[in-house]
Amino acid sequence: MEKTALITGATGAIGKAIAEKTASFSGWKVVLAARNEKKAEQTVERIIKNTGNRNVSFVIADLSSKQEIEELAENWNGPLNVLVNNAAVTPRKREENAEGTELQWAVNVLAYWRMIESFAPVLSDTAKTYNEFSRIVNVASYWAGGLDLSDVEFRKRPYDNNSAYRQSKQSDRMLSFYFSKQLNSGKINVNACHPGEVRSSLASNLGFGGHESAEYGADTPVWLAVSSECAQLNGKWAEYRKITPDRFVDNWNYIEQLAGLIKKYNN
């Protein structure tokens, strides 16, 4: 039975590699979520050419927008076995989306939450149809920390893209653990991972540059997404295919505080 994966941020360095590697597996339909139609078309063409899998397509959505994420889910047709949340931005100057929310917080955190909530029903229905757990993979980072719940949008403190990124990735790791508890009864497993030190525009904006290929960086997310050995994995943190303790998920009360804050954005 054919399986379907939806990958966000799929025209970026890591996203392209995740999409292509997933499409290289037999029996997988891959859908790219992107904001730029031209880039999406080019990426789909490249993946089809490189893998021979013609079951690759794209959908257009600005993931900084709550409305566009909801519309994306409402217009979704068919099953969904895997959701890979990968989209991220690291603007060097503080920017806001159309809703007036700081952009890193909107894309790197709120979009993860909204994609999970919006697609949870179809992921759960698919799990029942296939009689196996659907999966959510959140691409985060080891470069995480400094979450300030009193000023997540840098309205009081000076904006620093590095600090904003680190707190967004800490949030993603905490939310992965949160949803692993919330969605497990619906037969959805949620895990998070570090993709590696990948050369990308994102890394360049943070001043790192990266020294690993996007293909290498895609290995762990795809492993979590499609491998049979990860079928029962839930609520875990992975680096380079190794499951390691996550220092950000020990305090459940703090995780609930973060979840409560995010819920206010969605009311």
C-alpha cells in the first residue's frame, strides 16, 4: 500500500534532501510544502529526475500564517503517513509576519504546532487504515536553549537571530515531547532530531556556514520518518541516528507552560 509523506521547508537545503531521500524509497508519495511556487516546481522536477519516482508534488503555503496552514489541512486529500516539520527561518534583523508575530517564533515554533494540530486528524485516520502508527518528525537542533517565556518575540530584549533560533529549537524539542503524550492514543508517534551541521543559508545567517552535506543531514530525519526500526519510537530525541536523553523535557510543568502560551496564539 502506497504511503504519503508531507515535508515542510522542502525547497531549502535540508528539506530538499529529506524529500529526495524519502522519494527514493519504493512505495512513497512525497508532497513538498513550500512558499515559492517556482522553487517548488524546480525541486519536484529535480527529485523526479534523480529518483525516478513520479509521485512527487507540491502544495503552496506561507507557514507563518495560521490561516494558510488551516487551509492546507482542509484541502488535503487522501492519507498522510508521515509529517516532517522542517521549515525554519533565521532573519538577521527582527521581522514580523502579516499577523504581527516575530517571524522566527511564527515559522520555527507556531507553524510546527499548527501543522501538527491541523493534520493530526488525517494522520490518526491513516494510522487506523494502515493499522500502524503514523509519524511526525520535528527537525530541531542541538543548538538550542535560552527560551524566555516572558519575551518569546523579543519585544523587550534586543533581537538576536542566534538567540531567537536557539529558543525556537528548544521549543520544538519540548513540543515534540508534549505531542508524543497528547497524540499517542490516536496512533501517532512524535519524535525530534538534530539534522547535523549542514551547509545552508539558514546556517550562514547564524554565522556558522556548516560543514556537512544536506544529504548527510537528511539521514536522521528520514530514518525516523520511514525506517521500520523506528516504527514504535515515540517521544525521543535523535542525533546521527542515536537516541539520546533530551535535557529539555525533564520539566513537564515548564512544557505545559510553553504549550499554554502557544495556545493563546491560536485562540
